[in-house]
Amino acid sequence: MTQLDLRHGTQRVFAHLLVSTLVVSVVNFTVWFAVTFWVFLETGSVAATGIIAGIFLVATALTGIPFGGVVDRFGKRAVMQVSAAVSAVVYALCLVLLLLAPEGAFRDPTDPLLWTLVVALMLGVIAGNLRTIALPTLVTLLVPAAVRDRANGLVGTATGVSFLVTSVASGLLVAVDGMRSVLVAALVVLVVSLVHLSRVRIPVVPAPAGPAVPVTVEERGGLDLRGTVRLVAGVPGLPALIVFSCVNNLLGGAFMALMDPYGLSMMSVAAWGLLWGVLSAGVIVGGLLVARIGLGSRPVRTLLLVNAVLWASTMLFPLQASILMLTLGMAVFMLLMPFAEAAEQTVLQRVVPYGRQGRVFGFAQSVEQAASPLTAFLLAPFTELVVVPYMSDGGAGAAAIGSWFGTGTARAIALVFVVCGALGVVLTLAALASRPYRRLSAAYATTPTGSVTPAAEGAATAPDAAAGSDTAGGTDVPGAVTGTGTGPDAGRATPPAAPPSPAAVPATPVAVAVATTAVPGPATTVRLPAEPDTAPRR
């Protein structure tokens, strides 16, 4: 199979979940973008926008590991429903606070009431990260290995669509009515999403056909941080990939903290939101390209080459104060971003056993995001207190390069962008020449797809079987795997899965530790149960 078929079977279920996640992402991104715009317009503080980004990144880093444990331990649909419900409750409370606050209460950047509202809104946004961690594990579960990179491309397309809608909606809503209409719209959409998700049934991994490698008590549920660290360390080159992404995010935090003040220095908030809406079309196109052509046989190499181009573009666009250069630089970034994200997800889906993917994706998110808060918290104040005076009239930087680079606050931010982009290019080229890159590429190439077996391929990984959370009753479908969803095609059968091999032993050490040794039996019936709303007690 070389193309996705989203009309039938388990891939149809994936399509429903992708749409549901898209809707909720639009809500959460809109709230995040809108509160950043709103606080900057209310207070005029560059430091405040950096602190907001820092709050978001700290919360993301701290919740990645526990969220990953939740995703692995409980039913995926229940996790997604709880995520949306928590966000809805938080947004409702924030709307009440906003309506009861006196006029002008949020104009002081040091006012505790302002930061109470901001922190609460960020918590509502962060609750949506449960879906972010769950979705790539559902790609492994519902999509055959041969086309997972293309499915990951569709995830990137959904991200682009959410940015497109978000950028336009947040800018316009804030310009017209501040945060009130943003929160009302968010509540309406979350309720609709919960109703839709209640009608979707997620298939789960069937019971294994033969005895499995024993699983320790630690591996049956919960966070199991030590086991996750051992798992990551056991994949050659995977720790280096996570460290590379961590340093990437350290540099990328500069753009998260300073991009809005830079853009808003050249245009109105409504125009800035519309521009990002247009730029988000690049993510849509990039994701569709991945879904169409895939990532090739060496996704690790694709990831690093794309990163080199991304950093080069972010280094070049700030050289002049030009909306055109900003637009071109960000268009390149948006077009290639889905390739980088899909490549990393495809590698993890291949080399990490399914029953541990939630924890590994959560662990990677926590480690990769750990550096960004440092940048967001420190760089925005550092830019305002040090770089801006340096690039203002009378500063040493203005005297040295101001004649061609420009002076003032916007050019100070641009200088930070140029330096971070140059460091990113050097980092990526060094990674391409490194030994860990070659080791991870070799591990990906030699890991059989059977070591991570989704429902569509008719087997289960040991952790899931031992835990019991993915083997609850269901319907026997002779010779086929049936996906359940909504609509007239729900339950349509997919072609029969190939019988398991007599002794499939993965090549990599980490896969050997958790692989299922399958013994073929005479039956051709595969049980594909519908996922329970809550996981059984262990």
C-alpha cells in the first residue's frame, strides 16, 4: 500500500479523530494567539509577551511526561474527551472573570489579576496537549506502517489549517471585542467537538497470537519514567535526536517570544493576524506534499536537511525591515515545517513499541521543550533591557551596523533572530556529520515494522497485552480487521492481515526488550474490540 485510504476501516476512524483534533486545536491556538495579542495591546509590554510564551512552554515541558503516561494507560477516546472538557471548564471560568473585572483592570503588566487570567487561559490551552501526544500513537494504531509518514503529513496539514483559521480569527476577534468573543467561540466549538467524539469508536490492539516476552510491573501503566528513559537510551542515536530538538527549541524560543512584537511593529494586529493566516497555507501545502510523496527511506536525514533550510531562512529574512522578506522567510518555514515534524514522528513510531509510545512522545516533548522557557523568559527581557539600547541611537550596535541594518526596537529583535538562525545552521550541519545521526538512521532501517504492530496489522505489543487495557471484548471478524466510526461506511472491512511470522525478533536492542514473539495458530479470526470509555483497573 502506497496511498492512504481514509474512506474505509481503521483509516476512516483516523480521519474522524484528525478532524476532531483539528477543531480543538483551532480553539486552543485561537485562545493562545489572542491572549498574546490582547496583552501586548493592553499593556504595550514586550516582556509580557515573552512571559506568556514562557508560561506556555514551562507548562508544556512539565506536563509532557505525565500526559504521556495518561495516554498509554487510559482509553484514547476518554483521554481526548477529558482534554476537551477540562479546556471548556477553564475557559468558562476565565470568561466569568473577564466579565466581572472592572474597566481597565488589565492594562497594568504587573497586575496580579491580569496574570491570574493569563495563567488560567494557558492551563486550558495546555490541556489540549493530551491530544497532541495521543494523536501520533493513534497513527501507529490505525494506519499501516507503509503509509504512516503520509498520515503524519496529514497531521501537519491539520496543523496548518488550524493556524490558518486561528491567525485570522484571533486577530479579528481581538481587534473587535477583545477576549470575550474569543472565549465564547471557544466554548461553543468545544461542546460540538465533545458531541462528535462521543460517536466515534476507536479500535484497539487485539490480543497477541502467542506468548509474549514478560513485562515488568513498572511497565504496565503509570509514568514509569525510569523505564521510558531506558527505552529511549536503548535506541541508537535517539537520545541525540531528542537533545538536538531540545537545542533547536532553545533557539526557536527566541522567535516564539519576539515574533509578535516584531510583526506588530510593522503592521496592525488585524493585518498581522491575516498575514499569518495566509502563511499558514504553507503548512497545509507542506503537509499535503508529505501525504502525497512521503519522506523517503531515510526520514532522519530528511529531518536534518529540512532543519538546515529552516534555520537559513530565519537567519536571512530579518536582515532588512521588510514585510516582503518577513513573508518570504516565514513562507519557507511554514512549507517545510510539516516535513520536519512528520519525519520525527515517523522515526519514533518505527523504533518505539506501541504500548510505550505515549510515554516516549510525552518524554520527548518535555525534554525538547525544556530549553524553550529559558529562552522565552530570559530573552524577551534581555532584548528589551540590553539589545534594544545597544541598537538604539547612541548604542554601540547602532553605531557599528545601524547604517545598513537599521536601529530601534524592531531592528534589535531582528538582530536576535539573525544570531539564532546562524547558530541553528551550525548546529544542524554538525548533527548531519555526527555519529549518532548515522546510528539512528541505521536503527530505523534495520527495525522491522513488525516490532511496532498496529491493529490494522493484526497483532499487539507486549505492554498492551499485559496491561489489559487494549484487549477488552469486541466482535470477531473472520479474516479481516474492521474499523468502527460514524457514517454509512462505519464497520467496513479492510483486507485480511498477513499471518504473524513464527519468531519475529527485531534487530534493535530496544525492540528485543519488548517485542512479542508470535506463534501462528490455525485461526484466521482477528478480534478488534471497541475501546472502552475508561481503562480497566489493574
